[in-house]
Amino acid sequence: MRKYELQVGGRDYQAEIKSLTSEEAIVSVNGEEFRVKLKSFGLVGAPQTVQPVEKPADFSPAVQNQTMDTGAPVAQGTGGGEALNAPLPGLILQIHVSENQTVKAGQKLMVMEAMKMENQVKAPHDGTVTRIRVKQGDTVAEGDVLMEIARSPMSTL
């Protein structure tokens, strides 16, 4: 999933996040796997903190405070709209809309932390939010459905 080169107490480590949920992660450190319970997932600018469950892991990668806008792929959803998918794996920090809310193309829908940066997920088209499938604090994988947006009906004169 994600690979890191870390230095803790002057010692170098090769770390890889093998899997990540909102409750735990499986992390490989120098080829040895650890199952860690996530106590805090920190917000932008704060360090991410993990506590070992089975074996000690003495590292804590920091989150940088950066912002970038990103679009997100759209596919057919199940709630009467097109599914808006996560462009990258990450953490949902903020949701700026609610179900049944009308949105305009390019409107900021949510903010997610991904790749150590704050990413704005924007509406791909005008429409109505028919279903929100995530909540603040959720961890999502690339391609997970974030919400569904029904296109505005076309009108003619």
C-alpha cells in the first residue's frame, strides 16, 4: 500500500502499510509484520499515533500540512445517483454537504487526507447528493464510494 523510509533514534527502518482500516493496520517494519491498533489518526499538522497490539513498533510518521485539489472518478451508484469514488486511500477530515443538498460542478464536497496532504473532493457535475456513504474520521481505500450524486434534470425551452 504505502512504503516509508524512517529514522528513529538514529536507526533506519523500512516500513510498509500492508492494510489499513479505521481500527487497525498491518505494518511491515524491516520485513517483520506488526498488527497495530489505531488509537488516534491525527488531523493535518498533527502526528499520526499508533499503539502496538502484538509487538512494539517504535515509529510514528508525521503528516505534512499541504493542500491540493483533486477530482474523483465517478461510476454508477445504488442510491439513485452516480457514485463518487475516492481518488486515493485516505482519511475523511470534513464533509461539507448533506443528503438531498443541491450541488454545482466544482463545489467542494469533502476534504480528505491522502498522501500526507489535504485533498479537496469536488462535485464532478451539477446535481443532488442522494447518499453519503462515509463520515468524518472514516478511512477509505482508493475507489471506495464516498457519495452518490444524481445529475440535475435537463430542461428545454
